[in-house]
Amino acid sequence: MRNYRVLVLSAGFLAALLFSVQVFAGALPKPVSNNPETQKLIDQAWALDRTDSNSEIYKQCIDLIEQADKLDPDNPSILVDISRYYWNYGDSLPKQTRKQHRALERIYTKGMAAAEKALKLKETADAHYWWAVNKAASLEFSSLLAQAAGFRPIKKNSDYVSKNDPDYYYGAPGRLWSEILTRVPKIVVKMVGWNVQDAIDQINAAIKLEPRYLDNYVYKARFYYNYFGKKDEPLNWLDYVLKQDAKALAAEATANRVAQRDARALWKKITGKEYPDK
């Protein structure tokens, strides 16, 4: 009987462990430092990051994480966060004028530099991913030839993520490629002979990986609306997002609320009306 109880407890512990892995699979890895002051700065940046999504927040996060980098130099996970925050900061800024475009290019260049430094210290999927994201963003307002030339190195880094950590950030490469095809002119896609179906497969795989992470649906809806000119399917996906409980994936409740806000904005862009009117 005693052995039976041990077996039951072990099975219960294993089930709990597997459940916790399932719940948090795909979440961003948080940097760890042996320096308490550095860890405090990392914790502050992460806490701030999870309050909302806007340029002021990300600007503060950059300041905090760069202070952490000074206290704990050559920590690749901190450098990855620097790269991530630079992309988030740039993507939250206005993009209307050429002056703004040049400023964004400088921001994304800093993001790439941090990822490159991280890769020299330790090759990881997250460093490859954030280099690819910053590289893609830096080319958004470049010439057609520059955009076309960027496809191969971006894919090389993205493929490293797909091969070595396919769960990374809830299927992040799917969002990367759906957004690239959303933003670049179609002529660039034709110039490089790109396989659009691959982007479709990747964003679908991301949704299957973690159905509770709502941003993937928004990326897919934006991709289908902008690239294919479809409306009904994107509206169905946005409707689904807006009917979900953002807290269903507790670790990403804030990200889900931001995704729902983006879904409302995209709904209005497609329909010209406020959700749920069409």
C-alpha cells in the first residue's frame, strides 16, 4: 500500500509538472543574472513590459535593461532583451515621414547590434529571432532591391528558430513572416520567388501550438486582409479574438488584452465601423 501511495503521488506530481509545462510552453525566457542589482533591473523592466504596450513603456524598458547590461556585461540573455525592446520601441513609433523612417532605421540597427553581440557570446534561437525581426523592420521603408536582398538572411535566422526551438514565443516565426508579407510590396515577393504558403503554414502552426495566445490570430487576420484582400475570414478571426477571455493564458493576459485592442482597430479598418458592426 505504501508503494502504491508513492506511485500515485509520483503520477500526480508528474501530471502537475506536465500541466505547468503546457501552460507556460512558448513563453519568453526571462534573463537571469548572478548580480542582484542587475536582476532587480531586469525584473523592473519585465514588470513594466507587462503593464501595456506603447513607446513610453518600451523606452523605459530599454533604459532599465541597458543599465542591467552595464552591470552584467556579456550576458547574452540581457542582450537579447535589449534587441527585443528596441524592436518593440520602434514598432510603436509613428512611421509617416522620411525623418521618422530614418529614426526607426537607427533604432532597429541598435536592436540588430545587440542580437549580433548575443550571438557571438552564445548562439540561441531568441538571438537569431530578434536579429531577424529588427532586420526585417529596418528594411520596411527601403528600396525594393534592398528588401528583396533581405529575405535570405532573415529566413536563415528564422529557420534556425524553427529548427532549434519551434515553440519559441508561441510560434514567433509565423508572426514574423505573416507580417513581412503584410508590409512589403507584392512585387518584392515575386522578385524573390517567395513561397507564400510557407507563411500561411507557419502562422497556422503557431495558432495550433498555443490557441490561447491571441496575437497570432490578429497577425493572421492582418496578413489575409492586406496580402490577399480578404475580409470575411479576417473578420471571423477578429471576432473570435474579441470574444475570448484575455486571462485564459494567465502569463500573457496583458499581451492578450493588447491583441484585443489591435483586433478592434483592425476591425474598424476593414469595416469602417466599431466592433461588432459590419
